[in-house]
Amino acid sequence: MALWWGPGALLLVMVAYGLMRLARLWIEESMSAKRRQMEAMLDMLRQYVEQFVGAQRSAADALARLAASVERSDSRESLEHQQIIIGLKAMREDVERLNRRAGEHGKA
């Protein structure tokens, strides 16, 4: 009886071990592929955020230059222009602060 079942059991153990190794390899590869996919998606998101912040910074700079030119012109007596200038300067400072914060998070 041992001669009949011995080789069969050994063969069964070898096949089970091979299948376990194959399943482990398949699981590791699928997890690695998912990790690479997530890293690529996060890199793409980081690039989009950097581009958005850069565009906001350029818009804030352009508005600040416009505000500076309006501030130097003859329309200084207009209270509305003064309020617009103050608002544009505050907006530029907010964008710069957000940019610094985004830069700090990007480095972390």
C-alpha cells in the first residue's frame, strides 16, 4: 500500500507546492503592477497641480502688474480702483502662499 500511495502523495505535494509558488508569484506581480499604476497616477496628478499653480502664479503676476500700472496712473482718486488694487494684491499674496504650501507638500 505504501508503495502505491507514496509516489502519488509525493507527486501531489510537489504539484501543490508548485501551484502555491505560481499563485504567490502571480499575486506579487499583480500587486507590483497596481503599485506602479498608482505611482504613475500620483505623478500625473502632481504635474497637473504644479501646472495649475504655475498658471495661477502667472495670472496673479499679470494682475499685480496691471494693478501697479493702474496705481501709478492718474486714476488714483477713484476709490473703486483703490479697492480693486488692494483686492488684487491680496489675491496675489494668497496664490503665492498656496504655491509655497504646495511646494512644501511636493517635497514631503
